[in-house]
Amino acid sequence: MEATAKQRNIIMSPRKIRRVINTIRGKKVTDAYNILRLMPYAAAKVVLKNLIDATHNARVNFGAQPDQLFVSSVMADGGRTFVRFKPRAQGRIFRREKKTAHLIIKVKALQA
């Protein structure tokens, strides 16, 4: 009984998201929710949204309550890179790469 929430092509580097998800891995959903609400990073809002989605999926599909769930797996992988160009001095061009990430959160019910 494992519920999943996925989000793809988040315009944020996976390294910034991993800094946040390493703090909630293996914790109860209620504890992870409180941790993410108080984190000062922009990635915390993205992860919190997906954690709420995974919790709702568990409730709808399996009838599990949030206090019975824990974060069993959370991954942030690299996505495609958006390439943008910026004009520079003397007619040159500067290449900017915007990294994206894919986020997967899985929650599982605690064993009673």
C-alpha cells in the first residue's frame, strides 16, 4: 500500500531540491509537513505541495489517514535543461542553462 506523487520539469536544480528532501526522508508525514512549512528554502514549497498530493492519493486510494503514513521514498532527478541566450559585449552571445528536476514522493502506511 504505497501512494505516489510525481512532478516533472520543475524549474529548479535537483541539487537545491535534494537539500530539502534529505531532511524528510523516512519521517512521518505529519512531522515532514511541519518541517517543510518552516523551512526557508523555495524548494520546500515544491516538496510540500507534492507531499500533500501523495497524502491525498493515499487517502483516496487506500483510505489511509495522514497520521498513519510515513515518507518511504523521495527522489529528485535531473530533467531536461532549458537553453537560453543572452547578448554580451562586442556582439558575442552568452549561453545560460536553466536546469530542471523531476520529483517523486512515495508514502507508505506504518505497520501496526
